[in-house]
Amino acid sequence: MEIKAIRGFNDILPDEIGKWQFVEKTAREVFEGFGFSEIRIPIMERTELFSRGIGEATDIVEKEMYTFTDRSGNLLTLRPEATASMARAYLEHQIYTFDPVAKLYCIGPMFRYERPQKGRYRQFYQIDAEVFGVDNPMVDAEVILMLVHFLKRVGLEKLELQINTLGDRVCRPRYREELKKFLEKKSFQLCEDCQRRLQTNPLRIFDCKVETCQAAIANAPKVIDFICDECEKHFDKVKEYLKMAGLDYIVNPKMVRGLDYYTRTAFEVVSYQLGSQNAVTGGGRYDNLFKEIGGLDVPGIGFAIGMERLISLLPKEKEFIQYPHLFIAALGDETYKKAYQLINQLHLQGIRAELDYEGKSLKSQMRRADKLKSRYVLILGEEELKKGRAVLRNMETKSQEEIPMEDLVDILRLKFLPD
Ligand code: AMP
């Protein structure tokens, strides 16, 4: 039987890869322009890092992690997100001794055992950016500005920035209790999962998609009415700095991010581009995470962008596929040798050239050049070659010119490699 990929694990094929490379390149450019550096972290960690960092009573830790015991009996997990690993690396390598403020980003696959459907996979890619070591609300706004700027740079439109505050370890427990009291009266309306969440982590009920749970929580108390003075001041400052950066936002009091470690600022960017609402990315501040994983008390803020979802929203008209600059159609054995020398020379210059390897007729070579969407075809015939010339055909305008072979590389470089 033919072996297929695992359910929820996707191949990204050559005709899609242009979009991925474009998104990654833009992320690097934008983030590095904001002073961020790339970090690469392992794909697997000790399970404890996630169970303590993300929180036991979250969907991810309860039922979505790929966890197994290795041959030495270590309990390991494929990373379901990047923040905890980045925080671990910051502590483990004492990055703070060089400078307490670290601005880091990371691009790579994450793994969650979720029910696969369109836009939701078991291996999916995220772009993560985090700032460790600053609790100033100015950084919250800076990170959000970078995110919105990035999304616009890749071509997303109709974006809406939603923000909320989740309180901190002083005021959130109070809110949690109020919410619990409120929902206990409506517990008969809650789904089985939310009945359990009510005891372990009632804030999670906001994220439940079940209609009766949504109805139960519709008039629930809002966290914003319970936050302490410090959190309120922080939130006011974030809003002020967002305005100063020229960013519009709406406060969405029902947005509570799914992971336990979030405190204070939470944000999501929603796109209305395809008609319906699409959450492309979310993030927030997490001033408890570092302590949870056994480290110093370091504040942090960051976001994760789901790449599959982002790519599905990219404007269709953008041209991402890289077509050959040139197809060399060679006729006859001698010309083949010349074509081989030529194509090597072109490749070393960075000119994307293709060759027919099968000695087919000119007609069929031209057909292939057309199918590959080559911009030019160089027709190498024996007669012309003796004179040191070849025919260069522009496949778009269909115009042809005879050119000296020694000028070919220069001509093509001028056309395709402007620098
Ligand atoms: P989270 O880490 O849960 O805050 O998710 C951040 C972003 O990652 C989301 O907005 C999604 O775009 C993306 N994402 C999360 N889970 C999945 C998944 N299973 N498949 C595809 N994308 C996902």
C-alpha cells in the first residue's frame, strides 16, 4: 500500500512555496527593522516546560500535546507553541546578563493534536515574536505596531485590532471567582468540557464554540470591571501609546487568550478580507510565565501568527511563483554540449535557466518552455552557433532577436538581476 502523510500534517508544494518564502522574508525584514533577532529552538522539549508554562488546565496541555517517553524514559513533547521554549532559552543561556531586554523572533512548525479541518492542522507553522525583560506599556504598543505593520506589508487589508486586559496575579483571581459564581448558576447550559473548565479554568469558557456555552457567558462579568489600579493604569497607557502610533483598535472584553500565562494586555488581529471574520494572530503579555518554568521573575510580551491562515488570506493577484528566466532549446548533439556549458554559467550567475534533457524536437521543447512559463527561450541551432550567435525569443511579446553568444549573460543579467 502507498504510504501517505499523517493526517493533519501537510506538504508545502513548490507551487505554494513562493508565498511562504515571501511571508518569511517580509517577517525577517520587518522584525529585524524593529530590532528583533532570530532564535531557533528545538522542536522537542521536556513535557514539564509546557505543562507548567502553558498551564495544566488548558486545552493544549489537557488534550493536544504530542507527548511520549523516549528510550531513556524522559517524558518529551513536540512543541505546541514557541514562547515557553524561547523563555527557557533566555534563562538557560542567561541572555539577560548581556542585556535584560531581549527582542526575539522564531519561525517554525508547532504540533497540536487537534481535529484537522480547513485552517486547523496538527503540524502548523507559526511566526513568533517576543520581548523579554520590559514591563513598560510602551513595549506592548511597539509590539502591536510591528505586528500590524507586518500584516499590512504582506498585503492584508481590512484588519481590525482588538485589545483587552486580563488583569494580573493580584486581581485576576478575584475576577475568576466572580466568573465562577456567575457561571455556576448556569452550569446546566454548559457543555461537558466547560463543566470541567468551570472548576479548573473558567476563563477558558469564553473560547468555547458551543452555542449554549456562548449564551451562558453572554452577560458574564467583564474582567475590565475587576482589574486593580496598576493593571488599569497599564491598560490606559497601552491605549495611549497605540493612539500615538496611529493605530485604531477596539476593546473586546470577551477576548481572553487561551493560555494560562497571559496577564494584562491581550490582543488579536482579525481580518475581514474574505467576508467572514478570521483571527490571524494573537498575543499578549505574560508576566508569570518565567516564574512558572522555574526562572527569574521576567516580564514578557509577544505574539504568534499562524502561517497557514495568513497565507490563505494573501491577495490572489500577488505573483509568488518563480518562473524560469530562460529556457534553452538546443538542437543537435554539438549544441547540447554548448547548452550544458552555457546553463552552468547562467546558474552560477543566478539566472534561472532550464534545459531539455531528452533531445526532443524544437516544437516539443518550445511547448515545454511555454508550460514552464519561461520568460525567454534561447534557440541554439548548429548553423547559428558556428557563427557564435543564437536566437533569443521573448515569450510574452513573441519577438525574436539574434544575439552574439558572448553577450547573452549580460543581456539576461540586465533583464532579470537589476543589481
Ligand atoms: P495560539 O498559539 O493558540 O495563540 O495561536 C496563534 C495562531 O496560530 C492562531 O491565530 C492561528 O492562526 C494559529 N494556529 C493555532 N492553532 C492552529 C492549528 N491547529 N492549525 C493551524 N493554525 C493554528
